[in-house]
Amino acid sequence: MTTTTTTPLPRDEKAAPMAMTTPRPARRRLRKDLVRSRIAAWSAVLVIGALGMLPVYWLLVTALSTPGQAFQFPPKLIPTEITFSNFSALAENDQLFTYLVNSMIVATITAVLSVVVATYMGYSFSKFRYRGRRSLMHLVLASQMFPQALLLVTLYTVFSSFGLLNTYTALVLSFTTFTMPLCVWMLKGIFDTIPDALLEAASIDGASRWRTLHSIVAPLAAPGMIAAGLFAFVRGWNDFIFALTLADKEKQTLPPGLVSTYIGEFQTAWPELMAASLVVSVPVVVAFMFLQRYLVGGMTAGSVKS
Amino acid sequence: MTTSGISRRSALRMFGIGALGVAGAGTLAACAPSGGSSSSNGGDTKAKDFAFTSWSLNEEAAKPAVEKIIAAWEKAEKSKIRTVSYPYNEYLSQLTLKLGGGETTGAVQLDIAWLGAVAQMGKLADLSAAAKKGGYTDVGVKSGVYDGVQYGLPWTTGSIGLIANSKLLEKAGITEHPKTTEEFEAALRELKGLGGGVVPYAAATKVAQLKDIFPWMQTFGCTLLDGDKVTIGDDASVDAVTWYKKLHDAKLIAADVDRFDARALFGQGKAAFYDDAIIGKGATAAQSKDKTLADAMQPVTRPVLTSGDTPRALLWGHVIAVAKGEGQEAATEFALHATSDRATTVEYFETLALPPATTQGLADPKVKDDAFTTAWTEQITKTATGSPFWQFAQNAQIEEAVAKQVQAVLVGGAKPKDAMKQAGKEVADLIKR
């Protein structure tokens, strides 16, 4: 950024040629332009931010509304009366707690499993050269090309034949099917940025390949691993259709659980649904707040190489 | 450093791998249990224990009533019923997958609109013998029939019809329900004159619910389907949509309204007529601040084009079907009991306002004394018919195809004749699939 400095002119030089006095209006114009561009930028940020936050605001407003208010037509952006009864009603529903626990278990195991497997796969793709490496990499990517609905039917029949339906295993395996490819490619990108010289140095110092990965490479790739884990966790937390199809009520996670509880044939209990959605999204929001720098860093880590 | 560019060789390799993946998936699917191709889901048909799949077991209002029926059966028969439930909106897809996969057995609750699609899988038992013992109404029996076979026992039979707010009608000086479309339009104009943001008829104008146009098309003389021939696009369907557009342009019906919006408007006293199932009364009254609204709600026979025509309404209801295989016999007995035992069906009505499908049940004083239900049954359900498109698994896509064209007309994006011609073509294409 450049700055302009000007020396004040003496009084008797007021009658100086025009060219000598131009810096003041130019500066003013510059300042005006700066203010205008700032206003434009802030307006854009505010508008886009408002658009992004409006659904969250609406979720909050509905959660604090009575059924009568929630169904008011046309809807009102600012509620005239507020109730917390939708939140207190959540405590009376034991089944919601079961769904929450199931979500925590399934999403956590999915995240851990995805990161562990993707670490080894990504490291192998990045640092070793062997026959079929590229084909395997593309095979991993190809699994993302199938529509989920197609895989759902296939996975359902496979899990059914192995007696895995209505188990956490079925949910974790199916979620991992979707999280793995991106995790592998994310981590491969991160391993690519770690110089081979570092690995060679470790080898010269007598470290085995196993030791090199666990003691040298893994700590360096930790932010990327956290990012991959967070991605897998959120993916497992949010899945609806696999959790609904592959698990029964005892093993179902929050998304199908909330739909089952609040959306019916004739009525949708929007205020209660919104209150429940707000409460159950807290763990993910908190996790994201603490780990978001890793997520952003991990996502972009492999994009630029030195 | 490795390069990330994809060469022709790599692309071919990816294609090969993709093909291999598809083949692998197919192989895995082929290795799966053969339940999908068998007509029975296996197991002992005489087993006393069986499963009951029902979306009502998910619903706050219905769950206790259904659980009570199950508990009473378990106690009386000393057997165990395993309950399974899915949300209503996902029910058909989940049931189709699991019935085909052999996981679903026993009794199965079905919306009558889904019976055709499920029966085509060949997994449902013929319940003709049981139906003869039930004492069901004619319209009830028909709601469980697909392709001449009784696959479902009617649990509740009603219809989707017009509901009026008598307070608003009175305010507008309308003393009698309109009998013809002409009278109906005149009544709507009177109601419009009330001002205060009143929507005279909160008709569906959003794609999600625009299937409500079908009874109006039938009112104007369109059969929708004549044998194998789709008749949407004929003069009658064009007339119906032109009339609907006229109501829309005159602001007698409002833009962007679905069932939920209609209930909200009606609940706030801002709509004089709207379409709903018989059970909608409870839902609408519950969300209204006006506690006297329920008393002001009246079922209205759908106006006809010419005096003497048969009023049209869409049949609506639930049936209980039974999957062939494990626990089939006990499940059939349970279905018969739940749908026809007088005390059970009357109690079910008292809890949920779902009218019984038996003549005895309807004649019970507890049901007969409910003026709204009795009037609805006699004025609307009596002449209600199922949609001819229910027999197709693509029913949802058919309804959506027509709805999109009708909406295009309403927003001025297409002319009724062109839109209905296009809708008819799309429906015909969907049926051929």
C-alpha cells in the first residue's frame, strides 16, 4: 500500500499556479472513493451475510414461537411473543437423547476410521511409486461418481446379506464410503507438501518407514488430519437417507430421528423441530468453532507447493 | 513431484475402473439374498408373532392409539408384534426397498394412493376372504382393491374435499353452499367483497399440492385416463385450468399456497374455503387462536359444472395390507381386527377423528353423532373416487408433471391449451416407462 504526504504551502504562496494546489482535491476525491468502496464492500458483506444468516435467524424465531405464530400467514420476521416451551419439551423426549448418542457414536467413529485409513492411503499415494498407484487413486475417486441412491440400494442388499442391518457397523461403513475419497485426496495433497528430503533424513538416521510416518510425517500433517476428521464427522452427523434406511429406531441418528418425531402425515411441528435442530446442532457448531482454522488450513494445504 | 493432469490414457483407465466398479456393485447386489425376486418373504406363515409396519407409530397424535390396539392384540392372543415405522414422507420408498429385500413381513399400513405401486411388487397377500368378514362399506372395500384383488383391508376411508368457514359465509350473506361452479364463483366474489385480506378460496397453487386440480378437471368432464389413453389435454381439462386461472387473476384464489398455507389462512379466519382431508379439521382448528373455529367448519360438496352432475372428490384413506410369508395368517387376523372390530374402530375414531370403514362403525352413535364426520361421509366420501394414476409407480412424477404445467398457466408462462397438451404428453411418457 502506498501513502501520499504533502507539505503545507505558506500563506504567500496561495496564488501559486493551479498545478501546485491539485493535491488537496485529488486527496479528497481519493478519500471519497475510498469511503465509497468501503461502503460498497460493507454493504455487500452485510447483504450476503444477512442472506446467509436469515435461515438461522428464522430457525431461532420459529423455535421461540407458539404453533399459532409459526403458522401465521403472511409470516412475521419479528415475533410478538416468545416461548421457551419448545425447548423445555425436548427434555421430556427420551428418544431424542438416544438419537443424539447414536449420532455422536457414529459420527465420531466415522471420523476416526476415515482419518486412520485415509492417512495410510494418502501417504502411500503420495510417497511411494508402485504399479497400479494411479489406477487405485482414480478408483478411490470413482467411488464418488455414483449417485448415493444407487449405492444405497447396493449397500442395503450387501449389509442385509451379511446381517449387518440395524447396527452401528452398517452406518459407520456406509458413511465412511462417502467420506474416505475426499479424506484420502485431502491428505495426499498435504503429504505432497512434506519434502522427501525430510523422509530421507529420517531414513539416514535409522528410522523405519513405519516410524517415519508416525513420528515425523503424521505430526506435520496433523492440521490436515483434523480437517479431514472434521469433514467426516460433519458428513456422518448430517446424513439422513443412509441412517434412515440401514438402521432401526434404536440405532438411528438425529436427522432421521428428528424427521420421524416431528414431521407427520398431516402436520409438521415446526417450532419443536426448529428447537430440537438448534439444540442438536450445538455440538457441531462448537467443534467447528474450535477446529475451523484446521479445516480451512487443511483444505488448502495441498493446493500450493513450495 | 507428480503431475495431476489427466491424459487420455488416464481417462480411459478411469472409465475402465468406473465400469469395473459398476460391475462390482452389480455382482455384490447379485450376491444379496434372493428375497427381491421371490413372491414371498419366507418364514412360517402360521407364526403367531409378526411385524407391523406403520407410519402412525411415528406420529405423536396417532402413536398411543395404535399402540393400544397392538397391546390389546398381544394380550388377547398371547403373541408379540414387532413394530417398525418410517416417516410418512419417506415411507413408500423405505417400504418398497425393504419389502423387496425381504426384510418387511407381517401387517403393513398403506396410504390408499400407494396400494397399486406396492401390490405390483407381488409381495402382498390376497385378503379377499378376510374382507368378506369385515362388514366394510363399498367405498372402503374398493379402496383396498388393486387389479381386481383385495390387497388391503380399509382402516379408515374418507376423502379430500372442500371445507367452508360458515362464519365468513354468513358475513358475506351466503346462506346456502354453492351447488355449481357458477354459483361457487359468484360466492367467491361475494367473499372477496368482505375485504380485510380475505382469500375467498385458499386453493392449492404451489406445485407440491396442485394435484388438487384433478377433481376440478373431473368436474369439468375430463376423465384423466381413459383405458390406456391419457385424456389430460382435452377440452374439459383446458376449460378447468382456464377457469382456475380466471379465479387466480381475479384474486379469488391466492398465489403460492399449499395445504399448510391454506390451513394457516383458514385458521386465522382469512380463507372461506379450502381443500383438505377429513382429518384436516383437527389440524387446522388446533393451530387457530379462534377456539370456536371447529364449530364453524363445514364440509362442502364440490360444486358441479351442471346441475345433476356427480360431485367429484378424491378418495383418501389408509388400509392394512399383509406381506406374504412370516406370520401372514396372524397378521391377517390382526388387520381384520384393527379395521373392523366395532369397539376398536370407534375408539380409534374418538381419539383421532379418523372415520371407520365399516357400516357398523359408521352407525355407532359415537360416530354418527359427530355432525362433521357424518356430513362429510354422506356429502363427500360417498361419491369420491381414487385417482386413475395411483396404479402407476410413477404417480408422484405424474402429479408433479401436471402441477408444473398448471402453475405455468397461473403465472402466465403458458396458455392453458398448450400447457395441458404438454402435461398430457408428459404423463403419457411417464406411464410408458
